[in-house]
Amino acid sequence: MMVLSGCQNAFGYINAKWIHEINLTYHQLDQQPEQQAALVEPEPISDAALIKTVAEAMNKSKRLQGELDYAPDFTMKLVYGDGYTEEYALGLGKEKGHNGLLVASVNSGKGYSIPAKHADKLRDMIYGAVSTDGEQPAAKSVQAAVVVTGPVTLSRNELFPLTGREEYLNLRLLQGQYNEDWATLGPLWGRHWSGTFELVVTDAEDKVLSTFPLSRHFQEDLEFGDFFQLEFGDYNGDGDPDFTIGQYGSSNGYIFKLFSLGENHVIRELPIQPTGEMFISSPERYSVKLDQVDKSSFKTTYYDNSVGQELHTLYQWNGTEFQRVDP
């Protein structure tokens, strides 16, 4: 499969609510064409979580330039509410951490690269919902989602050891969905909350002292798979507690942003150049304590598949932002 850089997809925005169901036909690469044709008609999949994941993957895909050389795992047919259908060739593979490929059947010369994060979600959900043996569809591992319409606290952190005040910094889901999947290994295994999140500082009587719209600082919908504690440090030497919040990046690590709690309970994002975020390989998924080098710098570690080893990145505070320092 060729993975080349390119421009944004030409699908336009795909709203998951438009899609009524998805039909997936698995292709075994070692079968002859006549054997493939003999496969039973695929079972329609109408699971809302899977449809949402497919729509997100299509919206995040990028157009590939150049001649395509690929062998798809699936033929995917989208069935819209008005009966209109679209068919695509979908290439995923089972190995995580790699981009996927989407090709429209009406124009097989145009391919679109699905980012690894979204391709991994599709792998987890699709391989749990579709048979890959050409016989019976496998049992669906994705459970129906529960709509969340009130605050749910996923991280409650005592601030007294940091500020000397009996206060708490909480991360909570304001509105979204909750579902469980105990059959599919990967980032969606177990409990799973998604939707709109905020950070809230409260006193000992749970009075709100300040709020921070966390979801606005991430380009994609926030998702968390467990309760967790924030990891604190003072990385720029200003005396204020700083903390990281991460999201799934690939099988090799998570993508983290850095925030700080200042005077009057004001929370702000600390700028990180050049991308605004850090890719870190760590057993901690949603908040990691950074490896501090001195009062105004830290380093991160990530595993690079291309060289087969861990690499380090140094960040230094220049008074207004953290700047990545190349070796």
C-alpha cells in the first residue's frame, strides 16, 4: 500500500447521522476471484458507534497523489437514509499504528489516506463486528452507547499538596456518550467516554471556582477509557503547577498537550512549538509526568518504528512558549 502526502479529502463533510447502515465484505487475499464471488452476502451493520467512527475516518482522510498499488481488505458500502449508496475499497490490515487506505469504487485512481489513529479505531471495531473467515459474521463486540447529559467526573485531583489550599482540579464530561466493550483489545477496550469535556476547580464544598473548556483546545473529539489522576510538575519555573492531558495517537504512544493552573484559579494551555503537542510513548495514557531536565526544560521519549528504537526530544521554555530543540 502506498502512503503519500496529499490534500484534504474530496468527500465533503460526512455526517454520521446521514448513514443508515454499512455493508462490509471481507476479502481474503489468497482466494481466487471465483471464491471471492461465492462469499455470502454481508450482514448490514447499523451500530451507531461504528458508523460514527467510519464517518470520522473519512472526514480526516487525506488525498493521495500518484499511482496506487493496493489490495483492499474490505468492500464497504454506505447506505444512506434516503436509500442512496456509495461503495469503497477499504485497506486496513490488522497491524496497528499504520495509516489506512480508502478508494472510491467509482474512481479507483483516487485514494485517501486514513490517519493511523482513526485506522486503529476502525481495526478494533470492524474486526470485532465482521467475520474474516468467509463464513458466519462474528459477534459484535461494540455495545450500544448511553447518552450522557450531565457532568461525569473522570479525574479528581487534590490541590492542597501543590497550592496549600483545600481545592480540587477535576476533569469532567459535560455531554456525550458512554459505552463498554470488553471483547475488543485496543484503545476502545473496556469503558469509554466521549464528548464535550471541561476542567473545573472547586473548593472543599464543591463550589465552582473556575472552569476551562478543554474540548476547544483539541481538534478532535476527546475520548477517555478510564478514570485517572493528573500528573503535575513545574516545567517552566514560574511556580505554577503544570499538567499534561493526552489522547490516543497510535499503538506506540499518546499525543499530549500541556496546561497550567495559575493565580485566581485560571487555567491556560502552555504553547509548544512547532506543533502545539507532544507524542510520547508511556504506560500512562491520559496524563504523564514529564522528564524534567532543569527548571525550564524537559525531554520526552517516543518509539520510532522506522529505526526500531526509542528517541528523545528536548523542549525549552523561552519566556512565552516551549520550543523543541533539535539535536
